[in-house]
Amino acid sequence: MNTRKQVLVMSVLLLMMLIIVALYGAWYPSRAEDAEKDFQASTANRGAFTFAQNCRLCHGDVGEGGSQGGRLAAAPPLDRPDLQGFKDSQATLTADASATAATLRVSDGSKFKAGDIIRVGEERMEVTGVNANEVSVNRNSELVFSGNAVVARGSSERGAPEAHISGSTVYLLDQTAFDRLNKESTINLITNTIACGRVGAFMPAWSAEQGGPLSDEQIRQLMTLIMLGRWDLVEEENDVIDRMNARLTQPLSADTFSMAVSDVSVFNNNQVLRLGEERLRVTGVPQLPRNERGELPADRRGVISVQRGVLGTVPLEHELETPIFNFPEAPEPSINQSSCGQTARPTAVAGPCTTSADGVVQIAAAGTAFTCNEVRAQAGSQVRVAFENRDSVLHNVAFYVSKDNLSPVAPGSVGQTFSGPNVTRELSFTAPAAGTYFFRCDVHPTQMTGTFTVQ
């Protein structure tokens, strides 16, 4: 080959190399973004497995909270916007938004700018532009950690966009929540709470360094799950763990207490079951005959007796072939007395609660304890309570008939759960008949209690 041809071949090869490098440079950012998204999904998926194995028996099957999920009443919900880095933007929708709407009408468009990530209901969206009080959005965005921030990466795998009604709160993603260098950031709050637990509460220390079962990597996976809100992954893990080898052999109406199943041998008395959104308790299981070798018959169909709508649910109708899931229960854990160099504080300061000049009872929560433990009132009088949360954790004050009878003493006597510090909310109710009643914090029901005396 002569020199001229060699130069021509080398020039062509060089040109092809430059084209390949240019194409790779154009493709690499999207490849990196996809890899980052896949890695976060994999991390959250591992966190979902850990949550299903360890956390749901207190916090609810999908992080909805123990009270809502039929679990430990004191366990707070973990599917909250604030634990995903969202804060109330102080703006609401001023018009309904369909699932296909590309713009949202809001009460104050000045709260938003292009690039912001917002949440309405369970849906996350990326703001692409703002025109007065109209916000243009990319719908149903997936959130991914990127360095010390969270960014939107394409569409979520959790389903189609939702419709939203006028008046819905618009939450705004607060990027400071993801700053690992800020001790007060949400990312550190979640990580440290899992690692060290909550001293004086039911939350134990889960870190292996504190005697718990989880590695630092598993704790990071749980944090990723909670902050990205991938509770759909937890639901999948729960179904794998809880699915029983039985199904309905007849449709189940909402008013019947007998359930026809494909295999009665897999059920036990007092066992709790999950069918769709309903929970049921087994009250009777027929005994199957065994042959001389102790073997059960091949046909194990039968009818079991059940109590319907237990643990905060209502009876529902269920179709033929509906799969049946176990709903595992666990005993109430003990109070975490010491971890990470901290020790539990006294439960309550003995003494009556003070009443202001305008007749408002003053109660505060400080150090996971009430500042007083006795409230007095006259039967039929209007009881007004100002409850101050001086802690950064969730508290409330709720007045019940007794420790064992958690019926509210009157409408309005159960206060809303909220976090502090230094936040005060009021509740008002009519005092019941004369007697001795009970009040507590629903989040810390054993160490934050008091007596409500009505004369």
C-alpha cells in the first residue's frame, strides 16, 4: 500500500474514532443517569426486604404507622412527606387537576421555580416552569439521590399519575434534608434513629455497634427506602413472606363469618389473616381426619370461622380465588432504656397541671415526659388544653376512659400528633361525668401518662 492510501485509511479510521467518541459522549450522561436510578432502586429494594423482615410489626406493613396499620399504636408513620424531605410550601391547588394535566393552578406561584420537586398526594412532580399561579410540571417523577441532593429522573415505576382535587396541599422538596454534613438534616435523623433507637421509647437500637442486628449498609438501605418513599417495594416483599397456601373457594360477603378455603390445615385459631384491605381473626378451624400413617387427606377443603374487620378495618366483599395472606403479630417491645450513651429520663413530673387565667390547662412534653400528670375539671364543663411539644419527636395528648379502655372521654378529647420543638396546639372538649379517667401520649403510651379527675 502506497503512502497516499495509508494516509487515507488512517484519516478514515481517525474520523470514525472521533464519531464514536462523540456518540459515546452524548450517550454517557443518560447511561450514567439510568445506572444511578437502577442503583437507587436496588438499594431501596434491599431496604424493603429489611423493613419487611424487621420493622413492619411495629410501623405497619407499608410504613403507615402502628395505629393505622393495626400494629404497635405508639409506632409513628414513616410514609410522611417530611421524612421524604418535603415541607409544606404554604400553597394549595386552587383547581382540580386530572391525571393528564401538564399544569397545576396553585394559590401562590411565587413559592416555586423551575427545577423544584413537589409532591401532591403521593405523586412527585418536577416543576418545569411557573407563569403567575400556573405551575408546569413533569408528572409522576422518580426521585434519585445524586450527591447531597435529590433529583428527578424520568417517570416513576409505581404507576400512572394521579388526579388531585382543589385544596390539596402542595409540598416542596427541601434539599437541605439530604445534607449529610448537617446534623439536623432528615437523612441523619432517620439514620441515627435507626442506629440508636429512641431512648425512653419502644424504638430499640438496630445498629450492630449498639448490639442490634443491622449493619451500616442495611441502615443506609432503610434510609433510602424511607426517603424515596418506595413502599410499593415493601408491599411486594410482604406478599412474598405472608402468602399462604390457600385461597377462597367461594365468594365471601361482608356479612358472613364462615370462610370456605382450599386448605383448612394451614390455619390456626386466633391467627390474623389479610384479605385485600380487610383483616380477619380465625375463631374456629375444623380438624381433618388422618389415616393410619398420620397423613392428612388429599382434599383439604373446608370452612373456617372468622371474626371480620379486626384491627381497625371493616368487613369487605372478596371474590372467588382471592389469595389469603397471614398477618403476623408480635408482642409489645420493651422500652429502650439506654443506647448511644443516652439514658431514659423520668416519665412524668408528679403534680397537677397549671391553668391559665383564661381557664386553659397547660401541658407540655419535654424529654419524652409530660411536665405534669394530673388534670382536674368539673363535670359538664368545657375543658381547654394547650399542649406544647418542646421535643423534636412526635407527641400528642389524648384523654381516654382508662388505660385499658381507650375510648375517648368526649368528642375532641384526642389531640393530633405533631412534632416540635416549641409548637403548641389546643384541644377542647366537654368534661364527662364525675370519675377518674386517663390521659397519655399515643406515641409514648407507657412512659407519658397522667390522671384526669372529674368532680
